[in-house]
Amino acid sequence: MWTSGKKIKNGEAASTQNRRERRDHSKIVIISDIHGNFDALKALPDDYDELWVLGDLVNFGPQPAEVIEFIQEKASLVVRGNHDDAVAFNRDPRCSAVFGRAAQEVQKYTASVLTEDHKGYLADLPHFHWARRGRWTFYLCHAVPSDPLYTYCAAESRAWAREVSLAGSDFLFVGHTHNQFYLQLGEQSILNPGSIGQPKMGSPRANYAIWENGSVVLHSYEYQVARTSARVRSMPVSSEVQEFLIRVLETGTVPKSNTKRIHVKNQGA
């Protein structure tokens, strides 16, 4: 067998083929929007070949440092989210109004417990990643390719046709909305794994996805929400913000008033 003018021995050829097949059949876990919720993150099933992270490691949750260190150790691809950017550079994450006060108060706490090395890691995260695994190509970003940090794009939006065109890949992986979905537009696919640390699908279960051999499966799992809620109550933020964040965690919905809760589709964090 010959390739690129170099003779390959039979055993070496077989080894090359085996490596290629392993890459084609690798199991990739995709997560997003951890938001400092280490209890949820550490309960993530770890039977994967690679871990890819679509941003927002920090803010809203009580253990941002532990989350960053876990991701530094475990993840092979990570992109920057709007809250990672805000904490790293001390600027507005541009949340929706309903999350504005919580974001502002918890951002101060988050910045106070992170080291300069933690913040440097967040500052160095790229806005997007392009990757190839086997015969498939991938584009990873937090929001959308045309605006990697901020734009909210619901599953039913017609804007996805333009966004997958900009991505130019077989798979486009995004987060940001905390809503889990998988779409196919022609020969291209769009995946949002939902949120690990602040789910907003009407359930407190943490959401993630698995890509394997060209197929995607959406998953969720239970974790000790009560433990995270107790940690939120110990954070040095106002009691109103504490209770708001705990209700989001415990219900998987966004409190609209004292009597109503709403689905988060248009209430981005």
C-alpha cells in the first residue's frame, strides 16, 4: 500500500485504519451553560472519548472555580460564552431583563472567588472552534456563528438556514438558550444540548447530548439540586437574587411573578 509517496507496511496500514475507525466511532459528550453549578457537572456520566463545552462555565452558580478546573482537566474543546467573557473582562453579559440583576450581583461574587489564572483561562477561550472527526466536520460556538456570544435563536427560527450556511460544517453545535434541541436542515445538523447547570426545559434535570458515529442523542439526568440550592443561599448576594436562582434551579422555569412561571424560550441568560 502506498500513500503520499511513502511505502506503508501491512501492520502499519492496519494500525492506521484502526485509528481512523476509532476516530469515526468516537463518543463525544457535548455540554453547555454550566454556570458555576459544580454539583450538576460532576454528576455528568463520564463514559466518553471526548468532552466538548459550548460556553458559560461561570456566573449564577456558587462554584465557578471548581467548574473551570474540571473543564480544564476533562474537556478537549471549549468555546467562550457571554458570561465567561463578562467575568474575564469585567463587562456586561447582555442578559435579558429578567436575569439582569442576578447576573450583576453574582458576577461580582464570581470575580471575587476566581484567581487571575482562572480569569486568564476564560479570557483565552476562543469564540468558536472548527473541528473534524473522521469524515464529519463541526462548528462550535456559544450562540450563533454570526454573533458567537449574544444572539438568542430559538429552535423554530428561520435564521438557522443562514447560520448553518455561515458555519459551513456538517454539524453546528450551539448553546446559550438553555433549551435542548436537534434540527436537520438538508445535509447539515444543528444541536443545542441544553444546559447542565441551569436547565430551563420545565424540569431540574441537567441536559446534555452525545454525538457518536454521525448520530446525535439528547440526554438528561438527575443531580442533587437541593445541595446546589443550599450553596446558592450561602452566596453573598441579595436574598431576592438567591430565591430567584433557586426557583430556576428547582423548577427548570423562569419566575415571572410570585404566582406565575414561564418557559424560558424568550428569557435568555
